[in-house]
Amino acid sequence: MQAERMSPTPQLAVVALWASDVPQAVHFYRDVVGLILMPHHGERPHFDLGGTTLTILRGLPHPAGDAVPARFPVVAFRVPPLEQAIARLEAAGVPLPWGIEGEAGARWVMVHDPAGNLVELVEFN
């Protein structure tokens, strides 16, 4: 019996977030979160997430209706160390509505970006 050849596991290539004010979103993700802005053309900035690209598109985000759980981020960014990320958020005046949360092996904060997308900054122990 011949073994079936397995193709490589698909990997995440692009994540898109929508924002009505794209320059304000770029400022948040580049200057506050600390993502690396890639060279781009036009109105769709791209950020390098280490093999995956975050793209900001002009538009209004639409949170899930009747979501379970009600509070879950659309995307989470691994940040070492979390204290440094929190200091940048606080310096930019970004509210931390739930403070620092955690469970075995991880600590995180969830914040809203300027467009209202709920995002998480997480540190794994």
C-alpha cells in the first residue's frame, strides 16, 4: 500500500482589520503597539507579523452579534514583555478597561484600537 503524500499545513498569510481613519490606525499599530510597517502602495498599509501580514483597510469594523463569549479579541499580538507594551498604551492614553488579565502560562490586556476593534496584547510565560 502506497503512503498518501500529505501537503504542507496551510499557514496564515494575511489578517485584515477595518478602520474608518486609516492613518490613525497606522499610528496606533506602528507607534503604540510597535508593529513594523512594511513598504506599501496606496491606502492599504501592511505590517510585518513575522511571516503573516496585517493589512488595514478603509471601512467600518463589524463586531459579531450575540457573540459567545461577549468579549473576545479579533486578533492577539504576542509582546515580550507585557509591562513595556502597557507602558506604551498608557503613554498614548489608551484605556485598559479590564486591566491585566491572566491564567496559567499567560498574561494579557485587551484594548480597543482607534476604530473600535478589540485587540489583545499577550505575554506567554
